[in-house]
Amino acid sequence: MNRLGWRRMLAFASGDFAFNLYWQSVSLYLLFYYTEAMGISAATAGFIYMIASICDGLVDPLIGYAADRTRTRWGRYRPWLLVGAVPLAIGFGLLYFHPPLEGGALVVAVAAAHLLFRSLYAAVNVPYAALTASITRSAAERATIAGMRMVFGTGAYVVVALSTQPIARVVTGSRDGAFGFFVAACLFALIAAPIMLMVFAISREREAGPAPAGRSARHWQAVFRNRAFWTLVLAGTVLIACYTIYAKSVLYYFKYVLRDESGAPTALALAGAIGLVVVPLWMLVERRLGKRAIWFVSCAIFGVGLIAFALFPPGAGWPIRLFLIAMQAGFLGINFAYWGLLPDTVEYGEWRSGERAEGLVFGLALLFQKIALGLGAGAFGLALGRIGYVANQPQTPAALAGMRAVMVLLPLTGAALSALILWFNPLRRGVHDTIVAEIAARGAAQGTARC
């Protein structure tokens, strides 16, 4: 089995820094930007976010399916990075552009910009994710790449969390100025696009056979019958939806409960920076316990943190920072396990059906991830409306209590249900190595038979 080596793995994984400049901005700030800077109601903002996420997700498997059938001198997946990097950068800038419109026209323009960005993001991110399964079949290298990607993603998280609101404040003189958010988005895009082009230049795919012809049904069936894939994806969907509710609560908690909006960027950046320590630790733990066990340990950390928050609500300063750090450590463990296990489900499906479908696997996985994000954001926006939240106004005691309840109840339920679903995943430690060996033996036997 050919090995990539550290230099090539590191260069490939750096792509996640670029993607997470976009993704973390959307995850941390976009809903907040809609309500606080553009003046869109929380329910409408949540609905826009939900619909865009779901539509984005519906595009993902189609992109994956198309990428599986792409054949160029650069490979199947790399050309999508080359063609899509610059349009994606432009789409991200438009996402934070405040057009001179009001009312329904503003809502339509914002929704259109969101849908455009999501479609462009899918067209580049799905092939990049599928490359993980194409550049190596080593489970150990895939786990290392997953860890490296998360370290780069953590770096992007810190940059976005620490700089977005300060840039907005410097540019506009207002903490929630719309033009300042647009300038920050343009700066992130100028950094991300060249990195994606660099990943295209340095990556090398394994040789692909001719594009499958006349086997569309078998290609899809290979995924639909893949138990390893579906248990992983459903467990991730539940957790991501509930984590999204928790994560989007944080900025509002700082602004309205703690009355310390200026402290949010530093607290979020500190929580994100802990990933630079935690992710390497999870990589070491993976060598001892395996990726599946990390999922259960991380869900326990996440759940215990939420219970502690419910019993002893943290105040401003270090208590809230320690809480955010603990939650981030738990979520990073789950994220590491997810992206480490997902490429392994490709071989599980190939072992069961004889069909290999990297792009479709990653496209469907991202579909459910986007659905989860959309549902989480939509539920959060609706919840804010139900508890009586009013933007940029002092909140009632009932609304403040509601914010705390929203941060705890659904995320805690999601962590428990996610762990239960993953219990039925067949990719226990050592199983993937056995599967890869059996696939190789089949290929050798078929080659001998043809001779």
C-alpha cells in the first residue's frame, strides 16, 4: 500500500483552513449578522438559513455523483477545486453584502445570495472531501489526515472568531455594522481561494478506471445498503443539529444574558484554540481505542458539560470560557471520529457490493450534514421567537431563561441519541483493515482468473 508521507498529508489537510474560513463564519456569525446587522427577524433569518442549508445538502450528492464520473488528466475530484475556488470566493463576499433593499425584497436578495454561496461551496467542498478516500486507502493515514484537517479547521475557527467583529467595528465604528462584516468576508475569501488552488496543485489521486456506464442503479444501491455509512451519518446528523442550536446560542448568551458582547470573540477564539491541543490528543487516543470509541467518550464529555451548565450556570469571565472549552473538546472528538470513519465506509460498501462510490458517499454525508445544520438553525430561530426575544433590546426574564433552556435541552438529547445510533455501527477497531485485505485479495483473484 503506497503511503503519502507527512508533507503531502499536511499540504492536503491545509485545505480545511480555507474551507473553514467560510464555514466557521457562516456557522458562528451569519445568523447573528442577519438579525443584529441587517435587522431581519429571528424567525425569518432562521428560515432562510434552514432552507439554504437543505437546498445545499440536496446539491451535495449530485455533485458527488458527477465527480465520481468526472475523468480528466487531473483526476476526478481535483478539477472541481481548480474551477470552483474563485467563484466560491465571490459568492462568499456576496453572502455578507447588504443590498439597498427593505422588507420582502431584502429577504429575497439575502436568500438568493445564501443559496448561491451554498451551491458553490458544495461544488468545491464535496470533491475535496472525496479526495480523502481517493488519495489513500490506509485507515491510519486517513485518521492522521482527519486530525490534521481538524487542526487547520481549528486555526480557521480562531481567526474567524477573533477577527470578525473587531474588523466590523474598525471598519464601521459599530459592533454590528453590516459593511464591516462584508469587509471581513472579502478578506477571508482572499486568503481561502489561493489555498484551494494550492491543494489542487499538490494533490495526487490514485488511478481511476473508466467512468461507470450503465450501472447507476448499482452505484446508488451500494450506498443505500451500506450499514456502516448510514449509522455513522444518522448519528452525526442528530448530533450536528443539536450542536448547531447550542453553538448559535453562544453569541446571544454573551450579549443578552451576560451583557458582555465584546467578550464573545475572545471566548470563542479561546475555545477554538483548544483544538490545537485537543485534536492531537484525540489522534493519540485513537491509536489506543479506535475512532468508534472516541465517539462515545466525546458524547459523554459533551453531555456532562451541558448538565453542569444546567446545574451551575456560568457567569462572565473564566467560568463561561471553561464551559466553552469543555464543549469544544467534546465536539472536536466527535468531529474527528466522524471524518476519520467516513472514508472507511467507502471500503465497507465496496466490500459488501463490489461497487466503489467515494463521491456519492461524501455527497450524501454532506447532504445530511447540511440538513442537520439547517434544521438546527431553523429550530433555533423559531425558539428565539417563541421565548419572546427582540433584537437589540433588553430581554425579559422569561426570554433569558428560555435562552439557557435552548442551550441545554436539545443538545443534551442529541448527544445521548447520537451515541445510541453509533453503537450499531459495524466498523469496530480492526474491521476496516480486514475489509481492505479482503478487497485486495478479490482483486488479485480476479486478475489471476483473467490471465
